[in-house]
Amino acid sequence: MERSRLRRLVYSVFSDTVMIFLALLVIPVFVADFFHLSPVQGLIITILDWIIYSFFLLEFLLKFYIDRLGYVRTHRLDSAISLIIILSPLLVLLSPYFIATPALRLVRLSRLLRLVAVGVKARRSWRQINLKSYAIVAIVIAFGFMVSFFRNPVTYTVNDIAAFVGFIQIIGVLYAIITGFMIFNVWGRHSALDNAIRKETLAIQNVYLLSLQLKQGSASNALKKAILGYTDKIINIYWKTRGDVSATKDEFEKFFVLITRFSSKTQRQHMILEDMNDELRNASSYRTDAVSLILSRTSIILWTLLMVLSITLIISFLAVNFASQLFATITITLLSTAIAIITVIIYDMDYPFHAGFWIISPEAYFELEDFIKAH
């Protein structure tokens, strides 16, 4: 594989968001040390701990292999954090040489070092990209993972079990209906918004191309400047400051004023000017659709219902008497993972410009800017 392709693959797989998401799972591992765990529980914690450790080790080794010392020089903080996480288990291996210090304390110190290092990285990365989606998933998974260690002391009769199973089935069906409806709704709005943005930028590009055919330099330059100002404001409001999306209306209305500066002396110029007006009206329609879709949100009632059903579903599984601790941990953790991912899918698509799993990219506006600057 070519080094450039390998580099893209490695930096995509081991991105900041992925590593922070994994690193947040250090929290339940660290907290678990303060509980009296059964051998099976201790094994589960150890496996999770080494999975997290392995990912950080692979990240550092692969990025160092690709960029050599250049990676360390350009990513000093990340390199220092990775080295702390990679070298921290050495404290445990050196425990026989510290007679006065119990090995358990060294294990806790090792994990505490990782937790602090991860906290520093998360704090820095949080400013660069919005990691709320990843934090939500990690916290819900960690919650399900931790509470799966608590055993239900209540013994059920056969009738109780039958009623309990029926209750879980009803809650599960209601949860599936609500989440299915919400995902269908937000997915439709998300796709429509992405489509409206792309059509708007294409229509504006067509307006500018048509203006060039009129060969009226000063008017075309004024339109060019207005388009670049509009795209800058759109990108700033939608993706950076997250301000009032309707504040772009004044910038857009300048296009209608600027078109009046173009004159049509021939039949061909008149037809071009008519086409420009048609394209601008199309762009206005697409922009109106986009603003309307951006301002649309899932109702608080649906969000409240989703949260209540999610919590009820997790608590219901916590009340089940599992025969095996390992099976209980796997089942409840997978359930928590599914609920977290479904919640984040809805949240991300409900707020499409927040950096998360399903963000709408400003690429269409960047492409429009590049095209306008090049012509």
C-alpha cells in the first residue's frame, strides 16, 4: 500500500474523535478498581483495559511509522499523552520492586495517569470539534457496563417472570416505534437539508456563470464579491458561531439588487438576464427550504418519551436475574450501546451542523467559493 494511502487510512481510523471516544471508557475501568469485583468481573475490566491500551499503542506506533519523528515534532502533546498511556502499565510490572506499595495502588496509579492524560487530550480536542455525541455514547455505554455488575437480590416466581417478560416486550415495542418514527423524521429532514444546500450553491454558481456571458466586468465583479461575502457568512453562522440562520437574508438579497446593474441591449443578453433571474429565484427557494429545515427540531415531548423509554428499558434488564455475570455484562452493555447510538443518530441529524457522526459538511460552499475565485 502506498504511504499516502496508508497515512489517510491510519489517520481516519485513529482520528481524535475515535481515540477520545475510546479514552472515555477509561473512566469505568478506573472507577471499577474501588469495588469488590468477582473474578469474572475483574477479567472483564482487565480485557477492556487492555483493549483501550492496545488502541493507543497501535495509534502511536502506526503514526510514528508513517511520519517518523515528524509526528512527534508536530504532535508533541498527543505524543506525550500516548507515551504516558503506553508506559503506565510498567508501574504494575515494577510492583514487585516496591515492597511498601501494594500492587493494587500501582494499578490505580497507572489508570489514573491514563485518565489524566486522556482528560488533557479531551479538553484540547473539545475546542477543535464538538465531541458531545461521542461523550454521550461513551457515558451511556459506561453506565450500562458498570451497573451490569450489580446483581438483583430478588427471586421471582414463574408468574412474575412471565409478567416481567411481557412488560419488557411492551416497552421494547414502544421504544422501537418511537425511535423508528423519530429516525425517519430526522433522516428525511437531514437529507432534504443537504440536498437544498447543494442545489442552492449550484444555482448561485449558475447565476455567476451567466453573468460572465454578459461581459459586464464591474457588475460581475460586484456580484462575485457579494457571493464570496455570502458564503463566508453562511459558513461562519452555520458551522462556526451557530448564530441566527435567518441573519443571512440581507446578504442574499444583495444578489437581487446587483442583478439590476446588468443591462440587456440585445435579445441574447435579455435571455441571459432572464435565466439569471430564474436561477436566483431557484436559489432563493432552496435557501428558504434550507432555513426552514434548519429551524425544524424534534419536539420536546418526543425527546422526553424517548428518554423515559430508554431508561425504563435499561432498568428492566438490570432487574433480570442472569445466570452468568459475563452474559449479563455483554447483554446490558450491548443494550446500552444500541440505545446510545440510536439517541446520537437522532441528536446529530436534529442538529446537522454540530460536529458528530452525521454532520452536514460545508463542502458545497467551499466548492462554490473555489469556483468563484477561479473565474
